[in-house]
Amino acid sequence: MNLPFYIARRYLFAEKSHNIINLISIISIVGVMACTMAMVIVLSAFNGIEALVGSLYSSFDSDLRITLKEGKTFDRTSVPKASLTGLKGVMHCTEVIEESVGLKYGNRQTIALIKGVESDFAQMSGMDSVIWEGEFLLEHQGYPYIVLGRGIQNELGIQIEYGQPPVSVYAIQRGKPLMQQGKGLKKQLEQAMHSEQIQVSGVFSINAELDTRYALVPIGFARKILNYGNSVSAIEIGLHPDANVEKIQSKVREIVGEHYDVKTRYEQNAIIFETTKTEKWITFMILSLILLIAAFNTIATLSMLLLDKKKDVNILMSLGLNRSMVRNIFFFEGILISLIGGLSGLLMGFLICGTQMIWGFVTLGGSLAEAYPIKMSAIDFLAVFSIVVTIGVLISWVPVRLLTRKQLSPTVA
């Protein structure tokens, strides 16, 4: 066994002549342990939030979305859907129409973005998992239904119940010219405006942005009220869970050509996901600084231990130990404090996160997730352990060289 390491281990666990040294050693270990545990828990919590956001958006946004690079709509026959559905890994391919409309219910009204979808949108999206009230039903016995965001429901004051009045949808049809000379603007608006009534079947709740913007309707209803004809806003593609998204995205781009954008779910919501990741690693850096401050207790431990063991060290140097080996004794002492605290913190963090994942003691009231989401990652554990070791080395090596230079007797060296 390495002699300096062996002596350092004995010094760490052996009784000191002053109890205060034992106390400071314990405080050093506990400080590193607490910071390490906090880093594991916080990073796992951010992973859980990111996974929750991804799962929520997966209920609304498709795996791949095809839109026109320049322009708002395109002819649905310009994209070969048969070639897209024939790709390995593609399970759904649905046309989508999106347009702003006015919604009126009783004396209340608001502006919403209706999203007209085909019948297989329900199987592709999994909207059933985010239904807040009612059910996800877009068409029944030939009658269209509308599914509103929770924010729109609150603005209109709608209660989902049997026999409720329908919602009026107002939209300006394409191809209806406005502001013709000799006619009043009000009359022109009335001529260009088309209204339809539709029954509300359910309310979804995903996040504040989507809940206050979107309402889902059958694509036939959207095409009729907007007078879209063969035009669509986008084509959305649902993939098999095990499919390679990037590979299929590349093939879809080859099929549709350079005039179309093909974006993954991540790219559709890049700002949200990038913000979450940025917040996660900024928090990691802040906690690393806190860990560095907590690790300064190790310097106090090494300083007092060196004073306490100065006589023993001079004896060891008289027996043949050189200054470098003595430095290594106290260097290994600092490393052991960091490793014990770090490994204990990793274990405690793992146990707390695992407990939350299994039993969900910390709950989120009024949220789609009953318990606070936690997701542990081996990369995070490795990153935390690496920063603990790095700080342990820095906080031990530099002070030890300075302390031994001042405290060791030059006559013995």
C-alpha cells in the first residue's frame, strides 16, 4: 500500500489530540456531502421537468412537421403522402390546417387558433392523456366537435355538460376581397365572414401558451369555414417509438424538396428545450461554486491537522520520508474528505430521487403530474462526481504545498 495514503487514512479516522479537529473534519465531509446531494437532486429534477415538457408537447406536436419555407399554405397534392407513409418507421401522416378565428359563446368572445386535423390525429398525438374535462372527440355520427384549450374555456366561461349551447366560430374566408370602393366596410366584412356553430366535446390542458391559443376541430370543418379547398398549413408525421428521427427526417427532406421545412418536435419547440437545458447547467455551475465554498472547510481541517501532527511528521522525516511524501499525506487527506463526502452525497441523492420516483412524496397541486417529476441520468452523476474530485484535488494540492512550506522544519528536510 502507498505509505502516504496509508498514513493519511489513519490520520483521518484516528483520534486527534484536539476534538475540534475531528469536528471540523466531520463538518468538511458533511458540507461536501450536502452540496453533492443537492446537485444530484436538482439536476434530476431538471431532467424530470424536461421529460415532462417533452411528454406534454408530444401530445400536441408531431414527431415531424412539414411546412412551406416561404408562404403560409400549400397545395396538399404537391407533397407525395404515399411516399412519406411508405418510409420505414412512419406510422401516421396527417394534413393540418391552422388559422386564427373568432369564437363566441353567449356574450363572451375571444380569438383562437383552430387546428383542423384528420381522424388519425388522435392515435398519433395521444391527446387523451391531456384532456382536462369532457373527452377528446372531433367527430361523431357525421357531426363535428371542437376541443378547446383550458385557457379558452375560461375566457368563454364554458361548462362541459349535457345540452350546453354550441360555440359560434367566425372566420374570414380566403378569396373574399375587402375594401371595394362604393361599399361600406361593415357590409364587406359581413360578406367575407363565414360563421358556423359547433358543439364542445372536451377541454385539454398542456401549458399556458397552448391552452390559451389552440382549439382542435376536424379538418373538414376547418376547410369549410376557411374556404381552404385543397390547401393545407402543414403535414404532420407520427413515427414508431423506436424509429431514428434524424434519419427519417433526412429522407423526408429528400422527398419533399428544398422548398419545405421539415422540423422535429425538438426543433418546433427549440426555445423551450434550450431554455430548460441552459437553466439546468447554469444551476449546476452555481451549485459547483457553492461546493467550492463548502470545500474550503477542508483547508481548515488540513491546517489544524498539520499543526496537530507536526511532531509526528518531523519524526517520519527523520526516518527517511522526504518533503514530497509528507505533502502527499495531507494531499491524500484532503482527497479522502472530498471522496467520502462526494460518494455519500451521490448515494443520498440517489436514494432521495429514487424515493420520489417510486412514492412521489413531493406533489404538484393542480398539475398534470401528480408528483414532482424526477429523472436520474448517469451522465449527471458522472458530471457531479467529476466536479467533486476536481475541486477536491484543487482544494487539497495548492493549500498543502503552502502549508507544508511554512510548517515543516527546514532543518529536518
